[in-house]
Amino acid sequence: MGLRWEVPLKNLPYLLGGALLTLRLVGISVVFGIFLGIVGAMGRTSKNKLFHGIATAYVELFRNTPFLVQIYFAYFALPTFNIDLTPGQSALFVMILNTGAYMSEIIRAGIEAVHKSQVESGYSLGMSYLQVFRYVMLPLAMKAIAPPLGNQIISMTLSSCVISQISAEDLTFRAMMLENRTFRSFEIYIVTILIYFLLAEFLYLVIGYINRKVFGISAKQKLPTMI
Amino acid sequence: MLMLDVKDVHKHFGQLHVLKGISLQLERGETGVLFGRSGSGKSTLLRCINYLESIDSGEIYVDSELVTPDRAKLRKLRANIGFVFQHFNLFPHLSILGNVTLGLKVVKKTPEDEAREIALKALEDVGLKEKAENYPEELSGGQQQRVAIARSIAMNPKMILFDEPTSALDPELIGEVLEVMKDLSQQGMTMLVVSHEMGFARETADKMFFLHNGKLVEEGPPSEIFRKPKTEECRRFIEAIL
Amino acid sequence: MVFGKLSIADINYLWRGTLLTLRLCLTGIGLGLILGAIFGILRANPRKTLTKMIAAAYIEFFRAVPLMLLFVVGYFGIISLGYNVSRFGAVVAAISLYTGAYIGQVVRTGIESVGRGQWEASVSLGMSYVDTLRYVILPQAVKIMIPPAIGVVIGVVKGSSLASVVGYVELVLAGRHVIQRTYAPLLVMGTIAMIYFVICYPLSILSKNLERKL
């Protein structure tokens, strides 16, 4: 049985359009996820028991259950509460919450990477609080945050294919549509995997470059988290 | 009988020419002390003898055996050359006894009992027999370095190389290590020592080698080196550290 | 009623799904550990050997592809070519290869985190590369590897849910079957989430504690 690579290749623009959809969803969820992550990190470091408890429950629940289950939960279970979201909305909603949970931990670790002695040495130089924040705390925290944050973007890019399972439109969903029409599963999914691969490698390059140039970190890239 | 014969060795680190044609010899049973400013190439030379660093040109012979990158030959050669590191490099996951027996068991395939006996004897030589069951982290720096020396002795080497063996130690711990090294020298071990411990050199060394900018600029017995150094650099260096 | 009800049969069914998830995970982790140990050690070789490059390519590839699509290609893809594969076989192959790459990276990082001085001390005793790894480097590296390896295990447990996509009945697909019977999606998905949480959360605490002790 011959392989028919022309099937996915002829439809490459359609698939690449799906890749853009994926990137857009990831972009949105990262931006909102960072905001959520800041709030989550504040909660995790807060002395207020209620705030701390809620933040901890949120972070740990999302980090210790499968992304797929979270997606299904939103899709199947939320309508029970008469919350009706489109597949795309459900997907984005869960992507943001999921990213926010991981970002909370990343940002918290960044905050904890700033040691008291470093802050004190800032003050001892006669800096104001704003100056200490700007020149001591922020750069130190960003240095700790940037590499895992980049990693999280790649994790979400790869894991986001799961949203196709509730018919949210992304690269994988388009591959499924193509498969339904042509039945060339093998060729289509191999090409799809390659597109994800190139997407991820591109992100590795960009993130590695930013880490080196902006933050002066030449740390070896870790593998993405499995979410 | 020549134990160490270094012939016109050159070594670069990238653009940097760190060894510029070094030649030196050490007879069997002699103790040599290599000294010079940091960056003069003395540690690099020592590491080249054990092929921890490759050389770009020249030849090094240990007991008439050429130091080569050939892995099988190199392993044999290294088993016959002890190396004592500045930071001891003991194996933290093994007991003191385990540290000293590992080379015997793995490299020389010495049976367990025999290895243990040899190791205890080596530890006795450095005065640490009673620490055999302890772990490196439980020992002081001076004790750790003595264990490192015992680890070398146990392999019954033809020569031991010491790379600044006391420079990572607190001042009060230096004496015990130098004492062990002096004993070793008196027992006839061939030793090449990178060190600035001039008291040790004066008492123990048969030859001293002064390296400057990657060149061997002066060599001779301590009496000559200390009393009438031939070069200005060597005179100034000795004045500065004495 | 918002929650609906589950019969004993439904609960049994979910329990069987849980066991199948565990079986899949344990198989994947077992094979993944073997692959990961081999490829991680080859990857950590300081000399540029062919095996090192193969190991590097293997790890690089799997860090940049979605696990779900590996399941899909491994099962639907192969079937579409006219070959017969069992679901379990395809799913186990995919998850093992994927896990192997992650464990491989953990092994490599662990080996490389042992200081150069340990290598130098070993080779200067005349020890070979393999002996040095075996007697000096790996015993020290294993401690460093355990916390991130537990992280990989958590990832595998969560990732195994994606096997449902190709129709392999594990916990999530079992749950979807129960939902079809009971129309109690909230209760069923909530229960499933809790089951995963009960498996993963203690592991993540363990990993964190072990890491703190290093």
C-alpha cells in the first residue's frame, strides 16, 4: 500500500493555518495565564490563610490532573450549571486556567530566588524601594522566571492539541478534518507532528535567544513539562 | 634511572600559549617542586603528565613509557601515576576505606580482602586508619587530603603528582599534609609537587623548577634556588612569598 | 439533580479503568526507564560518538512533539497503512518511547551534574569510562535524578489519559462510557480528576521534599 504524501502536502496551507490558530490560542492563554499566575503567586506567598488556601488548591488541582480531564470537565460538566460555552471558549478558558496554575509556581519560585541579603545590599547602597525593586528584585526574579516560562509556552503549544477532542479548532482539529475526508491518517498525522516539531524547535530557538541576550542565561533548555 | 622525562612540551588553550617548550627530568626517588605565579603553567604541566590535558607537541615519558592518548595504554599508565588534587576529589558516596580500595578493586582486580589490607596499610601511613569507616564529609580538609594521598599510595604508584595539595586548606591543617608528603619523599617515592610551600621545598625537594609565562626559566636544588637565584623573576618571586 | 448517581457497576467500571491506567503507566515507566537509562548514558558521553548523536536526536525529537499525536499515529496511522496493531501495543510503544526520552534527559542531566573532579580522580586511578560511570558517577547521580524522575512519572500518569483518544479504555475513556450511561458528567469527571489527583499529588510532594534534601 503506497503512501500518498500529496494529501497532507496539498493541504499544507490549511494545516499551517491551523498552526496559526494554535499559536494564537497559546499566545492568549500565556498572556492571561501570566496575570493569573501573578495573582496565584501572591496567594501562594500570602499570609492570609483563605487567599493562600484558595491559591494552593487552584495550583495543585491543575498541576496534578490531566489537561484532557480539565478540558472534558469544562466541556461536559459546565453545562450542568447552565454555563454554555462554545468548544473554542471552553478550550481557551481551560488553557488559561492551566497556564495560570503553572505560572503561579514559576513566578513564586522567581520571587523566592531573590534573597533578603541582596535586597539589603541594595538598600545599603542608598537605593529607594522603587530602585531596589527595579534594579535588584526584578532582574533577579526575571532571571529565575524566564527559562521555565519559556518552557511552559512550549509545553502548552504541544499539549494544546488536546482541545481538538472537544472540537475546538486548532492544528490537530484541522488534521482530523482532513483525515475524515481522505482517510490518509498516517501521512496526515506525520506531517502534523512535523509541524508541531518545527513550531516547538522554532520556539526553543527564540526562547533560548531571548534568555541569552536579554537575561544572560545560557542554561541548557530543559524538557517541557507534561501537563 | 630517569622516572620522568618531559621533552619540549607545548600546549595551547585556544589562542593562549600556556606551555612554551617545557623540558624537565626527575630521577627515580627524587622529589621535585614546581613553582611560579598563577597562570605560569605549572598545574597545566602536571595535568599533562597524567594526560588530564592533551599536549600539542613534545613528548612525556614516565619510567620510559610514552604518555599517549591511546586509552588502554593510558589507563595502565595512570594506574601507575598517583595524582593528588587541590580539592581532594574524594568520592563522597564511598567510605574512606571504599575510597582507597576502589582503584585496587576496579583497576587492579585485587580481591576484596587483600584490597582492604593494602588500603588499611596506606591509611596507617597517613595516620588515618581509625577513620576507615567514616565518610569524606565527616573529615577535616587536612584529613581528606591525607585520604587522597592514601588513595594514591594504595595503588603502589611509580610516581605521585601533587597539584597544589595544601592551597585549599585552612592554615592550621597544612602541616599535617606536608608531614605525610615529607615521609613519603623520605621513603623514596618519586614526587612532583606544585606548591608554594617554600619550607617544604627547602627541606624535601631534590630539585626545584621555576615556571614563568609557560617557560621553565630556572631549575636547581633548593640550596641554589634560595641562595642565589639566577634570574630576576625567580629572585623576585621568592622574595615575595618568603 | 446536578450530580446524578452512580451505580455499583459504574463504580466498578471506573475502578477497572483506574487499574488499566496504572497498568499502562507502570509498563510505560518500566520500559521508559530502560530506554532512558540507555539513551541518557549515551547522551552524556563527553566524546562525540555516533551513539551520542543518535541519543541526542532521539531526545530532541520527543521533547518537541505532542504525546497525543504519537498515540494517534501509532494506532490510527499504522492501521490506515493496512497493518494490524493492538491498541495496547501501540499505546505502550508510544508512551515508552516518550517516557524514555524524558528519563533520558533526566539521566543525562544527573550525570553531567557530578563534578569534573570526580571524573579526574577516577581516571587518574586508571579507571575506564565505563567503570567510572558505574562506580563513581552513577551512584552519586542517582540521588540527583530521583526528584525530576518522579516529575516524569507524574507526567506519564497524566499523559496516559491521552490514550483514550485512540480508544484505549483507561480511566478517562471508562469515565466517558459511564457518562453515556448515567448522564452525570460533573460527578464522573470530578471523580476522575480526584483519582488522578490522589495519584499525582503525593508524588509531587515527595519529589519536592526529596529535591529540598539535596
